[in-house]
Amino acid sequence: MLMLPILILLILESVKTAGRGSACQTTSRRVSLLFNGMNWKKLLCLTALLWPTMRLFAADEKPPAEQIVPPPPMREFRAAWIATVGNSCWPSKSGLTTAQQKAELIAILDKAAALKMNAVIFQVRPACDALYQSSIEPWSEYLTGVQGRAPVPFYDPLAFAIAEAHKRGLELHAWFNPFRAHHAQAVAPVAPAHISKMRPDLVRSYGKYLWLDPGEPEVRDYTLRVVRDVVRRYDVDGVHFDDYFYPYHEKNVAGIEINFPDDVSWKKFGSESGMNRDDWRRANVDIFMQQVYHTIKTEKPWVKFGISPFGIWRPKNPPGITGFDSYAGLYADSRKWLLEGWCDYFSPQLYWAIQPPAQSFPALLAWWNTQNAHHRHLWPGLNTLKVGDAWQPAEIANQIALTRRYPGPGHIHWSVNALMKNSALDLALDRNVYKEPALIPASPWLDATSPPPPKLSVDVWGQSTHAQWQSGVGKSATWWVWQTRANGVWTTQIFPAARTDAYLENASPNAVAIRSVDRVGNLSEPVVWTPKKYSTPVINRGLKTLKPEEEKSSKPQAPSTKEK
């Protein structure tokens, strides 16, 4: 501080004597004279007199730029199954009009969006039939009451569901039953175009059901063709299988288990394989699971493949667990599929409570996580339908809390009916569990490249702020993460791709930020805008703060109603 008056005196002295000689030649002598000849008390007095000037100079100097970094958004997969078999979840009954079916489906999607969920698992193939327009399999009877009959007026339920889900920022995963060919709850006659009529040699009657025989290579190829057709023609975000591979064991009238009738395929393909029959059956499913994963990635690498097997692989795994042996009973080596990385997310059906040790939810969740060698997403299925009957909402809330102890958490509710019919559960989820919106965890093994930062423009007039944005050059956005800061507190919202603006009425945030998110969850660097009075614009490590002169300066637009 003391150097400033000294410097001023030196300059004044130099100006005074500029005509009598070079200031440069006498600068050293004058500085020496100032220090040696000036009384320090006089110097302090001079400093006091010049203090306002020094304050004025300091006010003109810009402070160091503030690095404004919005917080990372919460990550969690929040989904629910929408079952169509037997008109379980949707449509509520067969034979509804097209308008009624659409209205029911919109109500389901609206509920999911209102609860801040981010995905639905939509059953599109209950039993070698289709809830979408297909040249391979007939229309499902659960739509019109007649297998093979299209909705009238015509619409494509899968295409409609995808469009409406994406409007609400929800992923839609197409759920297939790979080998079930006819369900016991079906009442309509089988259509002539059904696989059981076209290729009866591939179909086995077992109990009250019809099943494709997984031991027939043509069966695996047929189901792969169905899956490939949907992935190729529809903008699905994922393909999903549940726990049905070889069927659960049926019993005859005497209560004795019936063996699955695959003698023909065993003799043709299994008897000389060097494996016993049980291992051969498991190998058939293993081959198929590998084929499905690679088929999906060949068509669209970003489409996720999810598997939801029975929650217990084998009893005593982990120690103390008892129950059904899916490895032996369904010929499903689900642990192997996870260990080999033949899926993008794995959702064991952990339909038991936290407390009973024989099927302990936390014990099974922890064990499955130890089997996850390739670090795929592990998002268990929850038996949410039990709430209101055997469980309180706190059971599901506590189970979700347990999943959050692991990286990239998530879960799937069985089923969406629980969310549509239980207000106490919805209240608990909305107020306590899903308070903040969440992005689906990224899948870096599919693509680890971040999308480019979006382009942002902001208008401010009075106490209102209007922001608009668009994708940067390169990847298009699938979602937007919109964040605002006021009084030091950040608020986060997640918008679907179609939403490209936000209007804040009677609000003056001291920072706003926008990021783009791609199909597999990669997040761009944020673009941050601040009013000039709050910080000095900077560009730092990809974090862009817009300069005031870069802000959109056009005439203020009429207030938008999209965000209030």
C-alpha cells in the first residue's frame, strides 16, 4: 500500500523536471532522495490523504474469476414393469377402443414421470405374439380379444409407447418372453400365422402352456429374428428378458413333476454333445444369450440388453440362502451371464424382505454384486406389489436405500400397478425416495465419449429469465440437465430432448447451467451463464461461462409457460 503514494510522488517529480533533463537519468537519485529525505510521518499523512484514490483504483480492478461448477446430477435407474400378458397392467382388458388404450398408457407414463422415474419395461411379446406391427408374429389377443387382429382405428402400441415415453424423458425397454409360445390365460383361438401353426415341429406342449424348444437351433434363430426386427425398426432404449427360459416345472394330476418334452432335440443335438441333459439345456440358453447380446450390438450398439432372472442362482449362494434352484430348475446359469458380461444390466428378482435370513434382500444383493466381474449395472427387481398387503411403504424405501450403497444404483418395481393403485406408496416415494430427479447411470463399455457442450442463450428482463439451448456439433442430446443457482443453492431438472428452453418467472438466479446427455448416459461439460455482477466470465477445462456480450440480446420474448 505504501508504495502507491511513493510511486505517485515519483511520477509528479518526473513531470516537473521533464524539461530540465531526462527523467530516466535521474530516477534512481530521486527515489533515493524520497526514501532518505522524507520524514516517515509525512509519508503516512500522504498515504491517508491518497487513500480514497487508492480505493478508487482498487474498485476498478477486476476480482479473480469465480469458477462456477454446478454439482453432478444424481444417478439412478428407476423403472417399472408394464406387463401385458393376461391384461395384467395394460390394457386393463382386451377389446378397449384405441382411444381408451392410449389413454390408459398415457396415464401410466404420466405417473412414472410425476414420480421422477426414468424408464419403463414394456412387455411387447408375451407368447410369440406382438403388441406392435409385425410381419413375423400375429397381433396379441390382449389388444383386441382376437389373436391376429390389429387395433381399430389402427395404431402401433409400441411406436406410440416409445414416442410418449420419450416425450416425458423416460426410456422404454422392450420386454420379450423368448420361448413361451402360448399362455394358460389366453382365451382366443391361436391365429393361423402363429408359430405353433406354422412350425409345430419347433413347439412343445407342456402342462397348460406351449413352449418353443430352446434345444432346436431354429428356435433360437427364430427368436433372434424377432428381437432383431424390433431393434432395427423401433427406437427402443433396451431389450429385456425376465426369468422364463426353460419353463418352471409342471406337475401331472398325481403331483409328480413332468420332464420337459425335448426328446426330439436331445436325440438330434444333445445326445452326442458330450454333456448330460441338464448341462446341455443350460448350454442351449447360454448360446442364445450370447447371440442376443451380439445381435443387439450389431444393429444398434447403444441399445441396452437387460436380464431379470430369478433372484436365487442356487441355494447356499450366499451361505444361509434357501429356496428355488433356478440353475437346476430353469436351466438358467444366470450367474454365468453376469460373469461373462453378456448383458448391460442385470436385475435379479429379489422379491423378499430385508429381515428374513433365508431369502435376505441385502444378503442376495451383496452376493450378486460380488459376481459382477465386468461391472455391469446391477438393478434388482423389487416386489412393490406387496406394499399395502404384507409390507409397509418403508420396506421398499429401505430396499432402495440399500441399492444406493453400490455404484450406479437402480431398481425395477414389480409392477407398475403398485404405483398406480397405492397412494401411500406414491407419497413415500415422492417425498422421501425420489425427491431429486436422476439420470440413468452411464454405460461406458458401450460408449465413453462425452457429447459436445450445448449452445446456450439467455434473456433477462426485470425479475424474469428465459434460457434457450440446442445441441452442439456432433452427438444429439437425448436429455438435458438444467440447473439453476439462487442464494448459493443449486436446483436440478432433467428434461427430454424435445425441451429446449426454460422460463423462470419472478426469479433471478445468479447462475444457470445446461448439459447434454447422450443415449448411454454420457454427460457433456456444462455451459454456465451468470449475470455480470456475479462473476468474471471464464473458459476453463471445458467449462464455459458466457460473457455478457455473448448473451442473446434480442428483444425479450413473451413469457413461456413451460417452467414456472
